[in-house]
Amino acid sequence: MSLITKIGSIDIRNPLILASGVMGTSYSTLQRIYNGGVGAVVTKSIGLNSRKGNPNPSVFALNEIRSAINSVGLANPGYQVFREDVEILVKNHVPTIVSIFGENENEFSEILNGLKDFPVLAFELNLSCPNTEKGGIQIGTDSEAVFQIVKRLKSETEVPLWVKLTPNVSDVIEIAEAAVNGGCDALVAINTLKAMVIDIHTKQPILGFKKGGLSGAAIKPIGVRYIYDLYERFEDRIPLIGAGGIMSGEDVIEYLLAGASAVQIGTALGVAYPENMIKFFISKIKKYMRENEFKSISEITGGAH
Ligand code: DHB
């Protein structure tokens, strides 16, 4: 039995990938999660310039539904400063996917060109942040813009490009088709859902930015549905990476059966020792594979269709 997972031209040691956002952009935290056992790590999204992000509180745990809401606001050091971290990650052989965001095609291009000399595993285009006025969801809900950006960036690098889709659209297939037609190498679904929480005592929204993005167990069935729909549309023409509410090894299997080749884990890592959680996930996946006589992850992918 092998956990080695293929995502297009890339092989990783198992199907668990650290999702963007949860562990920042510093090499030390990303390296720690890789040492903890995941197959690869995605950085918090990197932009053109440094950004402080939105006012606190910008993350709020919704423990009763094993979920979280955030409005971090794309806080990051900017790509030039980030180059120091990515250099160490690459030197230490940490399979790294760099998430990038921009307000428009030219910004995406400048960031990509500033980082593309590092042998990273892939770039993940964050076309789906709910917490910014420009870029983010505004781009990710516009299929023509998605097509143009992917096509342009594809012409500028050999490094695989993944596109992270927003669930905040009425037709995800239309946006996914635009990304695939633009030449992307994998689709990641889903990013957070637009949401908010209000404190009934202060009678005010809890987040400093008032509104945010929902992650965690509450969104898992939505993510599974998106992956299922995308697999129905594309089958094995494009690798799918499942994300959204994966809190257990069983949740990983569910996403694989829906059609994912690999998965990203985010909110779950914030509620326990990441190392323990990753080990626990892996042992559950192995047990399931033994019991169901699966020899490889790819045999599970799409099994629910
Ligand atoms: C942020 C970015 C995201 O892509 C997301 O889904 C949620 C929050 C942010 O930085 O605010």
C-alpha cells in the first residue's frame, strides 16, 4: 500500500496538504507542519506589497460547530520580503506551494515573476478571498478575468498553476471551465464562504471587519458537493484538490471518493497539536485502505461516481 499521491506532474508523499492561510508565510511554521507529516504546504497568500490586514479580532472560533470565521484581510509581507522564506523552504526540501493574490492580471504577473525562479511545487492563485475590496472574489466570480489571468501566467512560467475556486458563485463549473481553458494544472475547491457573526450582548458584529469567511466542519458538505460536481464535469482531465472542513481521516476519504486527488487541511490544524492530528489522519486513511483493499490513493479518487 502506498500513500504517494499524484497531482498532475507532481508526486507528494501523502494526500494531505496544509491549506493556505492557517500557518502564515514564515518558513519556520511551514517547515514545522511539513515535519509533522503532511505531503506539502501552501503559504498564506502573498501579494505585491506588505499588508497589515484588517483590524482585530480577525479570527473567531465557532467551537460549537467545529468551525471558524476570519477576516484576516490578506495580511502578508509582500513578495520581495517573502523571497527569504521561500529560499529556505526550497533549500530544506519542503514541498511548497506559494499562494498568490493580486488586484489584477499585471499584479499577479509581477508577483509570479518575482518568485518563479524558486523550484516550488506550484503556484496557487487565490481568486477567492472574501475579505478585500479589490481582487479576490471580484476576480474569482468573473470567468473572463479568470481565463485571462490563468492564460497570461501560464505563458510566463513552467511551474504548475493551481486555481483556488470560491464557492460564492451560482455556477462554479463556469469559473472552473474558464480556469481549465486558460491552462491551469489543478483546481482547488473550496475557499471560505461569506459569513458573519453578531454578539447579541454588544449587538455588534464580532469581527473587526464585521464580515468574514467561514471555514471548518460547517462547510464540508458544500466542499464535497463542489468536488463531486467538478469531477462529473472534468473526470480525470484535471486534478482536483478538495478543501473545506476536513476534520478527520474519514473526511479525507469522503473528498477522495467525491473526486479529489488530494486534500487541503486548514481549520482542523488550529484546534489541536498539528503533529498529532496529521498522524491520526494518516493512520485512519491507512486503516481504511487496508479494510477496503485499496493499494493507492488514486484508486479511491472518484469512487462515489
Ligand atoms: C482571507 C483570504 C481568503 O482567501 C479567505 O478565504 C479568507 C480570508 C483573508 O486573508 O482575509
